[in-house]
Amino acid sequence: MPVKIGDFEIAAQTLDIIGEVPLWDHRIQRLSWIDIFKPALHRLDPVSGEVESFTPPEKLGAYALTKGDDVLTGGRGGIGRWIPRTGEFLRLAEPETDMPDNILNDGRTDPRGRFLIGSMNKRLSGATGKLWRIDPDERVVLLQDEDIWLPNSICWSPDGSTFYMGDSHSNTIFAYDYDLTEGAISNRRVFAETADLPGDVDGSSVDAEGYVWNARFGGGCIVRFAPDGSVDQIIETPVSRPAHLAFGGPDLKTIYLTTATFRLSPEELAKEPWAGAVLRCECGVSGLKETIWG
């Protein structure tokens, strides 16, 4: 179906270096997201416009909402649990101590409450990244250990049977068969080769119709892909570096888009006053409810 996209507006201006991993918490009707470089975790009340910001114990690549007042973190030192209001932090695992140049990057919770997160070489000197699964009992399981440069776009189809993960280095989004019972991946294949589209693969979310919405970092747009991988729509954004998006609001029909000021010159920043902000717009389709880890 055609999707009507409303005009973008600023939901919060936090001047993020790279805003990432927006998550809509349906329990409290709030949006959270991180700045992976500052570093920071932000929480927005969209009704009042109030933003709370917290400094994590390390730079984060991704995080997950939990049943408690903490968040599950994937950071420079590994996996942890962090309570933003108190600063209390517990290290759970350091899965890549044998690869000191690797850092954790994009991650998401699957429909059964398991957290998947990819890693990358911070210098992009090789495809040394891995894909990990963190179970509700805090067990850490390796799912893929080859052919990963810069993982992004982690999300699932509405029924959970298809797992998506993009690679910003190859500018490709891959699809996998996903076993919801076991949390296992198989049958890796190309979902969309996107080198001919503006920008690079960054964060993605899936709508209720099974279409994949991908933020195009450096391309100034969002691309909506049909379930067969074809381009359905290209939505221009008022910033050149959209980074990630989530569906929020009471009906999950509001797109929240994180953005970046990363490597923009002062002259470029002067032309992009909305860079580093979280933007929002209304669209004619609902997203999927974010799963809570555990």
C-alpha cells in the first residue's frame, strides 16, 4: 500500500555525534536512544518534550530495554547491565578479548527476548566481525564468525522467521532464515544490494506489513524496501546523515529518526541545523512493538 509520509520536525536536539538505536518503550510511551561517541543515553517524553541524558560507563554500540530499571549494554568492553539513574554497572561477558581491535556495534532484541549484536574491526581493516546472541539467562552464544565488516540494520520480519543484518562496508542488506525456537540463523542471502542508492546502509526497522525501512547515512534519505528486496519508496530527510529509525507513538505510526553531526565541517553544520537531532514524522503504516530483553 502507498505510505503517506508527513513533514519532519525536531523531537529533540541533543547534538549527537552519531545518534543510534532508537527504541520505543511501549510500556511508558517513551523513546530512548544513544550517542555512540559522546557517549550518552537519552530518554524523551514526547508529550512534554523533556529529555533526560545519562553518561554510560563506556562507549556503547547498542543496548536493549529490560524488565527492570537497567539496560543491557553492548559496549567497548563487552556485554553489561547498567542502571542509568544510579550509575551501577555489572560486566556480564567479554566475548572478544582475543580481538582487541574489535568493538560491538548494532544490536536488537528478537521477538522471543534474546539480544543479537554484531561486532566490527574499529579500523575497518578486515572482515573480523562476529554476530552474538545474549540469552535471557545471560548466556552468550556465537552465531556467525566470518564475512562481517560493519554490521548494521539488525531487525526481524513481523513473524520473526526472517532476520536482517546489513553490512555498511559492502552496502548490502542480508536476510537469514531465523529459528525463533532456538534463536539460530541459516541460509544467508542477499536481500538488497544498495550501492546504487544514496548513502550507506545504517540502522533499520520493519513495519507491520513486512517492509524494511533503512536509514541511508550520508545519503540524506530513508529507503523503504518491499519484502522481496525491491525499492518501494525513497523518503528524503532534512539531514545528510540519518543514522537509525524506530516506530513509536501510541499507534506506532510515528517515525523517530536519529541523526549525526559526524565529520560535518562548520560550514556544513551551518547548513544543517537539524543535524544531531532526533526527528519525527507521521507515516501511514504501523511499526512493530519493541521486544523487551529477557
